[in-house]
Amino acid sequence: MKNGASRGPAWALDGGRRVVVALCCLLPGLSAGCGDEAAAPLRTVSDSAGVRVVTYGAGWADAVPAWELAPEPTWEIGAVDGAEAYLFTRLTGIVPTDAGVIVADLQSRQIREFDGQGRWVRSVGRRGAGPGEFVNLDFMGRMAGDTLVVWDGGQWRLSYLAPDLSFGRSERWDFNNRVRGVYGVFPDGSLLKPARPSDDAGSRPRGVVTRSDMAFVSVHGSFIEEDTLAVVPGRPVFLASDGQSVLVPFAVFPGSTVSGDAAWLGSGHTGVFARVVPGTGRTVEVRLPASGAPVSAADFDAYKRDYLVDTDEDRRPAVRRRLDELPAPERFPVFDVLRPGHEGQVWMRSYPLPGDSAVDWFAFTPDGEAIGRVTLPVSLAVQMVHENRLIATTRDELGVVRVVEYMLQEG
């Protein structure tokens, strides 16, 4: 299929209603008063045209078993100064090895391997346009056979590296004038990326909050063939009276990741995310209570105040006028991040509220079952869970980026 044709069914995460059959008591802890007809189940399951739909009710999160991390990290990589191999800026890819990790560092244009004690093993790559060089180091992932896939948006080029980081081959891919980002790689080497549907920004009414949907596709064959996987509600935007767009406070991008042979895609604003297999379509849909915590007047005022502080002084009068027109959002998003887990699982982060020092992460099976919950510092950003290894990044007050691994202990 050529130039954007779809081989798989597209679907929309719009929070629409479905007929749901309650099946409480199937998962320990995720039922309320089984046998009590007056009690609402915390979890219901239904079938919608062959798609398993798991709907969670109010109070579901507290019923998910609590897991813990080991008291100390297995290893920690990163430093404020010293050897270049341990200095990170922005990491655009993290891939676990048997005990260690491979990371891609954007500024240095290097891919670096570390062992199970956090010791540097080797580095490859540098700025350039030759084989094994990168103009940009935008994404790194792993396909079947442990082959590393590296996307260089500056050259529209994919490079393939062996597990020992030796250069294999490269090929140029054509994005067909679509969004450049690459968000994941499937086992067969096809890529997950966003592609926006046509949208006439000039037709949006002023003084109104609108939202542009985000389409996600899997692409293969040098971007000539692609499957449309999902259309997900995007971030809400307000168009001020002067025609300038203002991002609605606390808005989040659609969540997306590849885990196993499927993509997990969803919107934190609707509380819905789903498992989608390229060429097959949606297999599981998870529906969380759609209402996040309410946004208070103090939350909204603090957001506007901080926004102005971060704005150049000469632009503040115009920005202040737009913020004065901006309507206050009623609620925070339900979640903001999806990350890959072990054997096709997905990890979801609840949206951290202003002032929170810790936030809950939830693990879901490929069938949409919530099986575990971990409470982590907001500053610790989970990147993936591999077997019982939780790999995360953190940035301290000096801006130093570190990669850490903790062993996950299920309750």
C-alpha cells in the first residue's frame, strides 16, 4: 500500500459509551462486595466486536496490590563531571542488556553500553553524516534478534547496529511530509510514529478550547507502507482573541509506547488507553474513571504566575492578556505517561498533581488487568520494566541526568 494507505482498522479513543457486563471477583482486590448487589464492582469486563474492554470504577487504584523497589539501586550511571561516558544531556533511547543497559545521548551523538555494575563498556557514534555517524540521534530501540534501530531525523536515515554496537547498515526513509518523530520499534523492524490528520487551524473559533486529534501509524518499507493504528485525542489548545494559541494548563500529550508486538496508545484526558497490534487492530481497551482530580483556583493562578515568570519580559504584556482570557480547566488529566513492561505489559503513571513529591505507577497485563502499583518520587521517571528490573532516569537540581536500575519486589 502506498502513501498512507491503511492495512489495519483505525479506531478512536474518544471515551464513547459501551454496553458493559460486570464480571466482579475475577481479580483479587478489584471487586467491591462480591455477592452484594448494592455494591458497585471496581472492575468490569465486556466484549466489543472482539475487543476485550476492561473498565475500572471509582476506587480501583487503592485495590491494586502494592509493590516495592529494593532499598538501593542495583547500579546508577551519571555524573556532574568526569569521564565523558558518564555525562548525559538528553537521552533518546534506553535498551536493557542481560544485566546492564545501552543508552543514546543526543548531544554527544553517542550510543554507550554499560555493564551490570554500571561500568562503561564501549561507545560508538559521533556527529557526522558517514556510516555510524549521526546528524541527530533522535531515537534508539531494539527489534527482534537484538538488533538496535537508530533514527537520525537530520538525515532521514535509519541505522542498524549489532548487539555489540558494530555498524550493520543504514537506509534512508521518506516521511511523506508527515510528522518526523519515531516513538517505538516493533519486533519486525517497523516503527511507531505520529501522523496528524489534516486540520485547518485557521478555522478554529477564537475564545474557545479545541483539541486536534493525533493519529498513530506503524510504518515499514522505507515509509512507503503504513498501517493506521489509532486516532487519539490530542492536547487541548485555547485560541486567544489576538489569534495566538495558548496551551491549556496541565495538558498532556497522548501516551504511546511499544511493548512486545503491540503498541499501547491512549489519552490521559479521557482516561482511556488500548493495546493495538499492527495489521490486526485493537485487542484490549482499558477505561479508567474519566475524571481526574479537580483543578482549584489556586492551582490555576499558580500556573499562570509561573508561566509569566518563564516568559521574556518584553512578551509578558501580550502573554498576560492571553492568560487572562484563558478559561480554567475543570480537572487534571487521569494519567500522563505509558511505558513498556515485561512480556507485553504496560506501565502507566497517574498524573502528578502540583506539590506532589510522589506518584503512583501501575502495571497492566496485555489483557488489561491491573496487577501492581509502585509509589515513586515524581523526579524518578520510569523508562521501562524488564523482567524484575525497573530502569528509570532522574535529573537533579544541577540538571545532572542519571540512569538507575532498581529490582522490583512484587507484593
